[in-house]
Amino acid sequence: MKLKMLGPLLLLLVLGGFAAYTAASSRGQSNAPGTISPKNWPTTTGGAEIDPAIEQRITELMATMTIEEMVGQTIQADISSVTPEDVRRYRLGSVLNGGNSAPQNDVRAAADKWLALADEFYTASMDTTNGHTAIPILWGTDAVHGHNNIIGATIFPHNIGLGATHNPALMQQIGEVTAREVIVTGMDWTFAPTLAVVRDNRWGRTYESYSEDPDIVAKYSSAVVQGLQGELGTNSFLNSQHVIATAKHFLGDGGTQDGKDQGNNIDSEADLRDYHGAGYPPALDAGVQTVMASFSSWQGIRMHGHKGLLTDVLKKHMGFNGFVVGDWNGHGQILGCTTESCPIAFNAGIDMFMAPDTWEELYTNTLAQVKSGEIPKKRLEDAVRRILRVKFRLGLFEKPKPSDRPLAGKYNVLGNPNHQAIAQQAVRESLVLLKNQENLLPLRTDQTILVTGDGAHNIGKQTGGWTLSWQGTGNSREHFPNGTSIWEGLQTAIEAGGGTALLSEDGSYSQKPDVAIVVFGEDPYAEFKGDIDHLDYTSDQELQQLQSFQAQGISTVAVFLSGRPLWVAPEMNASDAFVAAWLPGSAGNGIADVLVRQPNGDINHDFKGKLSFSWPRTAIQTKVNRGDENYDPLFPYGYGLTYQDNGNVAKLPEISGLDGSETTTSNALFAYGKPIAPWSIQATAGDTASTVVDARTQLGEAITIRAIDRDAQEDAQQFVWSGEESATVAIAGPATDYTAAAHYDDLSLVIQYRVDTAPAGAVTLFAECGDDCRAELDMTQAFTDAPVGEWTEIEIALSSLVAAGADMGQLTALGFETGEAFSLSISDMRLTSK
């Protein structure tokens, strides 16, 4: 990525309350890739001061600990792969619930199930039988826009929307609410805030960032940390109303090449520091207790193994005295490491491994490496001291079990009216008005208003990823008992003013409306599964609705739900008003507060939101950031209309800039752990059928489907047939004509797969192609001969399916069927030329 050259010397305005200083380095590259000059980085207060009394307690405690117990403190396991008995045996320091982990594997488990499990882990960690030392366990959770894993919790807008509010005080309130709701379920620690500064909007985590501008990120970082942890130097700091915060992901994750998640950032050291590092000094000064290492690399060196940044800069130069935690098996991506063994990461400065499913092997190997001296004992002791320091500061050693703590079990705190009011305010202030032709908004209520689009009455869509499930999929209205859909908020406001509100997802109506509000946008996603190749909003359904309404003389309002700015020129042209609503969370009524007038005709709330991300002029303008050379967005950073402004926008050119070469998932049916639209995973057993949307699906006793890790988190799916009855699993979708492609006869179906358990009987590959059209190929021998437990690839000529009777002019499904015991994992499935 090339950023604007700012000259040989940079005056860094330190944004979190520490003094400005002049950097000694130029903005050119370092002499060697990945080389760091710590003295050129800002210093901080270090946050919470070292307390001699706490240090003495740590020293006394560590004197009683065995090497085995010390190593256990450095391991964090996922609750889907660890039991309280494991914690008791291995003396693990922490557990977490990953995006799809929950009590009894139910991501929609009731809040009391979470609290009960927290008690079990705590009790196990405090067991002193067999001479063990009692050290209370820390439970970490991704409460990244509210306590978003819990049914009934307050779900705030994702960070991209919060950035548009330009309101740090509101961020502190959100942190405080989140902390209280986390404590209700017995947890101690949230992996938030994300301090990424995004420079390429194709990144699948763009919505986790507050802005492309480091200024906002820096101002927000201290506010959010203070909200979560309490104010440093006061009695509120880490008291019973607050939790541990995490500054993440250190460092440079928002600037990877081509916007690829977990990719490589090639910026200069100065840009790494001044753009991507801007949020960390304020967070440290506010006392943040943990920092999470990034999956990404800087100049080819994985952050989990970058001693120069983790130890020399963060710990020594900046003075961070909390602990550094890894990300989900991130240590396993370092050259020379595996998820089960990585002394490089530990020696580089990772204090606590996040080893969700390989924790036991990692524990065994790390213990051996300490005993052999490969990991110096001094480095182990430093890591353990840092972890214990955070636990003592939180008062864990004095606290009773989670269910006996203040707020714990008070389930009426989850999503209570005061918390929802703050979420509603956040929604109001996050909305950005991009167009308001002839001052259509705010809407009068003395008229008939149709609300349509697949996001209108869909809280799952408006809350986005990281909501109950990792990808935010599988959620419906009943999962948000304290929330409000956008339709529900609009209906209430319109009818309160005497108007008529109509809901129709497909846009049909029997009574012609005066105005149509179309709510649409991106479906939920998270992390690398949200990476895209360009910024074109590709769905045409809502565009056709908008154009149809326009042709009928019906005024149109577009409410666009997205995790990033996208190219939507055709949709804007077909709209009289266009609102960027981002991913607003559970308080959908905040949208009606701004779009609809009061019953007496007065303005209820005006628009306050201003773009914290520049809006692209074309679909290929993926890097358009304030301060760049040749900066030419469609709408600049800071843009946002109010009702006092002239909202007219001239017709936009509908030239996307795409030439058809940008899509890397062309002809892909399944990739990155998910089916590629318009395909979906569908399973059948007997008379039961299911579309797979969650990380785990089970059809009776016949087949179990679950997400697994190959190279990254949940980038593959495992299909386990029990042999109880015949079952199928398929990539299915609308009829697709592959005969239209040139040389389709030369296409092959290429599958990357792993046989986990060899088939006990016949396995069939089938293709479906409309009524009474099905072709079958016997795959038994191929899967029987495949090495068990090893990833491999198979190529199947489409001509063989055609010969077996498939009509490639109307392909609707490709899948496998067996009635015997068999376990198969798939990471990629696509059609390619021979």
C-alpha cells in the first residue's frame, strides 16, 4: 500500500493525552524488512502503575508454583474443546468462547447456562487437591458490539457505525453497558476494542474499525477502554462493575495487501506507527490490561513472532505491563511452528497462547521446551507474572465464584431499557444521510408508507456478524427479545402520527403507497469470510424494486445496511433519499427516530452522522483514504447531510470500473469454509431437510455437519455420516447454465478434501439438474484409497457426469450420498478448466 509521503521528519501529534514528539526516522522503508527502531515510537505512562504490594503477592505465589502450573497459566483453551476437569488437571490460566462456542454447543443458550459453566470452570481452577495452587481462571469473550454472544443482551452498532457518530463520550457509555452485561453471565474479560485503521475496504473486518482516520481511532480507544475497565486512578478501575479490556490487533491488520484478512502489511515503519499504531498509546495510558497480537504480518514477519514489536516496542519502550494474548491459533502460522508447538511466539513476547483446540498438545510441548531451555525460564516467569498481575488487579483472588459476584445472575440487566436507550442513541447518531432529493426526509406520517427489502424485518441482518454465532447467521426475531427490527420501529412511529405502515418484503402491495422505504444490504459475515474482491454491491433485487417504485411515481428511501462503503451508484440514482445505516444492532427503532417526523410535524431527531470512511466513486476504488494523493471519493470523509442542507445529488455515472477480472471466486461453489452465493449447503436424511447456516447442524442420528479449521478458523466443513440411515449433503442453488461458458466440456469439478474416517460402504457423488434429472458416480474406491487424516485434491471431469445423465444447462446441486458410516471434510469445491 502506498500512502502519502509526508516528508523526512514527521511531527507525530499524540492523540491520547501524551506529549507530541518529533520522529527521527524518515517515512521510507527500514533498512531490512521487518526491522524496528523502538526509540522512534511513542512512550506512554504504561497505564496502571506497578503496585509493590501486588508484586510481593505474585512473588510469594510463584514461589509455590510448579513449572507445570506456570505453563498452565500461559494456555487459553476454547470451551468447546476443554472441560472443567481439564482446567483442574492442567491448571490452565484462561478459557474463551470462540465465535461459535457455547455451553453444550448451543450458541443460543440461555444466559443462566453461561453463568453455570463459568462457576464450573472457576471451581475447577480453585481446587487445591493434590497440592495444587488455587489461581482463579479468566474467561475471555468477544463482546465486540455489546455482549453479542448472549440472547437478550444489548447489541450496539458495529464500530464502523460508531465511528460515524464522532462521539467519544458515547463510546465510554457503550463500554460501561457492555461491561455490566458481561458480568451478568460470569465472564471477566472482553476482546475489545479493535483499534484497526482500515486502508482497504475489501477487508472482511472493515466494520470492526471505527475509521480510516487514525485520529478517531485514537480518541475512541481511551474512551472505550475507560468504559470497559473504569477510570484509571479512581475507585472505579476494575471494580465489580467493570471487566478487562483488550487492545487489538497489534499491529497493522487494517493495512494488509489487497485487503486480505491475516495478510501482509508492507507499509513503512513510520506508517505502521502513525496510522496503524495510533490507537495503542491512548489505550495503554488508559490502563488497558491486555493486548492481542494480530494474525497479520508486517513486511513478511508474522506479528505473533515479531519480537521487535511485541517486546522491544510494546513492552519495553511503551512500558506495557499487562500481558499479550495470541489470537485463535495464530502462533501456528509462524514459519517453523505448528498450532501444537511454537517456542518462537512465546520467546517473541506472546504471554498467553490462544490455543482453542490444540491446547493439550501445546501445553505438553511448551512444558518440554521450558525444561530443555528452548524457552528460557526467565521468559516463562515474566509471562506468568504479567498474567497474575492482571488477575490481582481485577481482584480475582478476592472475588467469590462468578454467580456470587455483584450483577451476576441479574438477567434483567441484559438489554434493559436504559441500555437499549443508549443503543438507540448510537443508532440515531451513526446514520449518515448521503442524499435527500427535494427534502423528502423526514417523512410526514399523514401518508401511506410501504416498508420493504430483506433487511426491513430482519434483526439478524441488521446486527451483522459476531452476533450469537461467529458469522451472525441463523438468527431470527425470537433471538432478540429486547430488540426492535427496523420495520417495528418505523411501524410504531408512522402509526403514532396517524399514518399507514405496510410491510412487504418483496415490494408487492394492494394499496399504492406514497413512499417506499427499501431496507437492504450485505448479509452477515465475519473476518476473512467477509473479504471481497471489489466494492460493487452485487444484488439486483432491491435495485429493481427501487426502479419499479420510481417508475410508478412512488417516492423512494433507501436504507443501506453494510459493513463498509460500497459502490451503489445505480441504487442511489433510483432513490430519492439514501441513508447509510451500517450495521445498527438491536435498536432498529433508532432509524425511525430520524427518518420520521413527530406526530405534530416537527423534526424528531436530525441526522448527526458523518462519514468516518470515504465513500468510493467506483467499485475498484478500494483504497480511498483521507490524506492520500489524488484523493477523489464520491463522498469525502466527514460528509453527511442534515435536514438544513440541500440534499439534492445529481445523477451519478453508473460505471463500476469492473472488467470481469476481479473475481477470484469465479466458478467457486464452496470456499473459505462457506458456500459461495447463490449456492448453499443443504442436507437431507429421510423426510428431514436442512439448509446449513450455523457452525453445527445435525439431522437426527443420520448426519452431523460442523465447521472445522484447516488453515484458518472455520475455513472448512466436516460431514459425518453415522450409518444409521442414508443421508445426502450437497452444494445447492438455483438452476445454473454451465453450457453457456466457453469450452464447458473442458470443465472439471475440483474438490480439496480430507477423509477423516474411511467409508464403511458405498459413497455416491450426484448431480441434480431439475425434475427427474440426476447423475451418479461411484466415489467409494477414491475415498477408500485416500490417506486418512491428510488433505488432498481430486479432479472430476464434468463430462463424466454428463455421460451419467447430468444436464449442465440446469445444474441445481452437486453432493454426496451414503447410508454407511463415513467422515469427510471439504475446504474448497469449484469448477475449473482442465
